[in-house]
Amino acid sequence: MSGVRSAAPGWYDVHRSTQRWWDGGQWTENVLHHGRPMSATALRATTTRMLWLWVGVGVAAWVTFLVCSFSFGLSAAFALALLPVAGSAAIVAAAITGSRLIAAVPPTPGGPAEGR
């Protein structure tokens, strides 16, 4: 009879520049993010704050564009056309990178992928 084989305890890559400690049976709260030790909960909270910060930057760019467009007319809209592009890029980049990192460090237990 063969049982379920678990990965050996150790640090495993869960996302770019992020490793998490596997104790042989479950993930622990120990995370190394860019070489700095922190808890998985703190990493998720920090990532969520950064995600919302960049969404705020994107929304501010759109609001600035709209206010200037209505205040100064069509010529200002053409001059400031880069703002909505930059704003949209900030929102999309924050959503993609933040959600990937949050998903890579889940609060629920689960083993490292075999073959890493």
C-alpha cells in the first residue's frame, strides 16, 4: 500500500521573488518576499494596500483628465490624452500583479507542487 507522498520540508517558490516554508505537512505563515522574512498574512495585507494605491493613482489620472477636459476644452483633452492611458495601465498592472501574488500565498493549507 502506498500512502500519499509529501514534499520535503523547506522553502518553495510560490511567486516571483517569494518563497514560503513547507513544514512537510502544511504551509506555515513564514514567507520570504524579496529576501525579507514576513508572515503570509502581512504579505497579503501589504500587497492589497499596494494594489489599492495603484488603483487610486489610475482613478486620479482619469479624474484629472476629465476635469481638465471639461475646464479647458478640447485642446486640453488632446494635450492630456496620455493620462487615461497611464491611469488604465496603472489599474490593470495593479490588478494583475497584486492578484497573482495574493493567490500565490493563500491562507489555506496545500502542498508544494511536485517536481519543483
